[in-house]
Amino acid sequence: MEMKNAISSGKKFTFYILIALIVLYFASGIYSISQTQAGVQQRFGRIINPNVKPGIHYALPWPIDKIDKVSVKIVQRILIDDFSSRTEKDSTSYVFGEMTGLTPYCISGDNNIVNMICAVQYMVSDPVDYLFRIKDNERLLRDVISNSIIKCFAGLGVDEILTYGKRLIENTLKTKAQRKLDGLNCGLIISFVELRDVRPPATVQAAFDDVINAKIDKRKIISQAQSRRNELLPQANATATRTIEKAETYKLQKISAADGETQRFSKQLEAYNKMKKVTKKRLYFEFVKQIFPEIEKVYIVDREGDKNPAKIKIFSDN
């Protein structure tokens, strides 16, 4: 009898344990998605919900359903240092240099050597593509950025790369790399690209610095010359305008005077042709009246031309 009671109690205990396990099994389907995540729900390997929103949800327990959580609002960052000098011991370039004794670098369009470090920030734009399209998304992103850097640098001169062209290079890298990523449907979006350190090899750094400083001085001198030009040119134009206006005024004055003299001479000629003797005598008197005031002494000689000093009369203002 006692044996039967023990067996009955054992069965009940086992039943309760099974019930508890079943409850725990189905309760394990409760899961939560944080505000920075998105979930992908699979059922027997087939996606039934590609974008589970943040919050508390329920799915059938494993192995029926599977929930993959992807951080979609967290900015992630990788460092492309394959073309940099060996400064960081955990960098790819340092390991490469230690193994081979060579320094990784990139070649510019004018065949100059450039070392660089490029920081890339990215986010997950499509959880499904991120999980299932590409096996190693970060490796793919690194390869795409590196390829874009090589192609971009190959079309630019070293001066542009080291000085004023950094912002243009960053925008170009972001655009070209994003276009390739979109073509691969890898579910990544690049938010920021920064060329943190771009420099020539250390052995020629001083020479490059001298060239860059010389170019900066050149642009400074040109800017100063243009400022001086902009200052003097209006003054020169104003002086030229005044000179031209004075010349035009002088020209009009001379032409007017010449026209007046011409008209006066024409009238005199007309009067002379009408009354020659009277006009000749009048002109003579006008001439004498104009000349005599300027003569200090006047000698009057008789018509016979006698040179006797006694017959010469002298008139003077004194």
C-alpha cells in the first residue's frame, strides 16, 4: 500500500515538474527589444517579421522561432590604417611591418607616397541584409573603403591630398563607398568619413613641409597683391577718367576758339574785299594800337629816310 502511495506521489510530482517545464518553455518565448535595436524573427529559418519594433514581444520558443537583435541606432566605427605608418601596435600596418619589414603606403596621382589613417563611422540601415546578405560586414566595409581610397588618391596630386583637398576626398570616399555598399545590399550606411592623419613618409616630411609653407606664402603674397590691385585700380580709373574729361574739355575749347578765329577772319576778309583801303587802314591802326603799348621807345623817321640824328624823334613812356 505504501509502495502504491509512493508511486502515485512520484507520478504527481513528475507531472507537476513537466507542467512547470512546459510553462517555462513557453514563457521563454517572451523577449524584449531595446530602443537602439531592431529584431528579425525567423520561424524554421524563414523570416516572418523583418523589423520587430522596440518593446516586449512574444515568439514561439526555440527551435520554432529565432530572434536576432541588431543594433540599428548605434554608430559604429572602424579605423582604416592599412596605409599609415607603424604607430599603433595593434594596427594592421604595424603587424604587416613587423612581419615583412615594409611600410604600407598609398600612391598619389603624381607618383608620391602617402601614409594615412582613415576613420569611418557607420550604422545598420537594413537588419535583414546585414544579417543574411554578407558573412562579414565589417571586413566588406573595410575592403570597400580601402578600394575607394586607392582609386581616389590615384586621381589626385600629393599637394591636394596633404593640404586643401581633404574635405573633398572625405566626401568623395563617402559617396563612392556608399554607392558600392548599396549595390551589394549589405545593409550598411556610412554616416561619416574622416581623414585623421595624412602625411608623407617621415624621411621626406621636412621637405614636404617646406614645399607646403612655400605654397602658403605664395598664396598669401598673391592675395596681398590682389588686395593692393583692388585698392589702386579704382584710383587709377578715377585719375584716367579725370584726365580724359580734362582733355575733352580742352579739345572743345580749342575747337571753339579756332571756329571763332575762323569766323572772325572770314568776316574781315569779306569786309576787306568790299572796302580794301578802309579795311587795310583799320587793321593797321588796330595793329599799331595793340603793339605800341608794348614798345618802350619809338623812333619816327621821315619818309625820305634821312639818317640825320637831329631829324629823328624819340618817344618814350618815361
